[in-house]
Amino acid sequence: MRNLLQRRFVSKILLSSSFALAVATQPAHAEEPECPETTGHTVTGIASWYGGKFHGRRTASGEIYNKFSYTAAHKKLKLGTIVRVTNTENGESVNVRINDRGPYHGNRVIDLSRAAASEIDILETGTEKVRIELCATPIQHAIYTPR
């Protein structure tokens, strides 16, 4: 009887551990950052996207890259900056937070996460011409809010 109770206990522990592991490995979908207002600073250029082999690796900001979140890599913008990226071909836009450095390929100006690239429909083409607008920080937004 004692042996049977021990086996059941161990089975329950293993089952709950397996469930916890399965939940922990599901992709975490982050929400798109807010950009209530832009500062007027814009740049146009070619955007690309990255995912696959970088998913789960550390970014320049120190956080773990998640291809399902709304983030991007830029060579010079301050880490943590929010920008609005608009596909100039179809007008679709997405807000992303800069958390990595790059892109280091060709003349590209920004590398988007897979989720962000999907929002503006550049997954299939891989690259597209975009307009990048710098979003106002909450303090800037408060300062520049018209009265």
C-alpha cells in the first residue's frame, strides 16, 4: 500500500512538472508599446526582420530576445526608445521598443522582431522601405501637449 501511494505521489509530481514546463516554454506575446505622439524626427530606409536563431539570446540591452514581442534593433537610438515604423508600400505601422543593436547587413536602418515585421507585412519579402518616427516620451508628451 505504501509503495502504491509513493508511486502515485511521484506520478503527480512528474505530471505537474511537465505541465509547468510546457506552460513556461509557450511563446510570450508582448503588447505593442504606446506612441501617443511623435516628435517630428523621421528617418526613411530599408527595414528587415530577425527571429529564428536569435530567439532566446541576450540583446544589447541585456534582456532575452523574444521574436513574439514588439522590439527592434537600431545602430544608434538609445536603448528603450519607442519608435513608430511604417511600411511605405502599404501604410501599415507598428510601434516598437529598441532593445538591440543592428542591423549590420547592407544599408538597412532597422531590424524588427518577427511580431513587428508581421504587423507591417514584411515577413515574406524580408525587407521593405519604411519610415521611422521617434515617439515622444511621457515627459515630452506632457511638455508638448497643446493647450
